[in-house]
Amino acid sequence: MIKNFGDSKPILTMINTPRIFTDAKVLHDGRKTMFCECNILDAKGKLYAKASATFFVTGLLD
């Protein structure tokens, strides 16, 4: 559990679930930029977190 400084209310608590799954996708794979998205779900499909990011492509991986 993480708390804010000077605040007694937790901002993050542990999720009590047996399994967590991720669903990650590359939505755009261009020559100069990439856009990716990731969801964190439980076995019933309940969404716990969602993230997205834009990346600048600097070259090919070897």
C-alpha cells in the first residue's frame, strides 16, 4: 500500500485476485513513431489498469 505524504488515505491497495492477464497491442508501427496500448484484466474480464505510450523510432533492432 502506498500513501500520499501527509494523508492517511491509501492511493494504491493490493488487488486480491487469483490471476491477472495483460492484453498488449501495437496500434501504430510507423517508420518514425509507434503507439502501443496495454490493459490489465482479471479472469472475468474486469479492467484494472490501462496504459498507452507513444515511442519515437530511432532505428531497427539487430
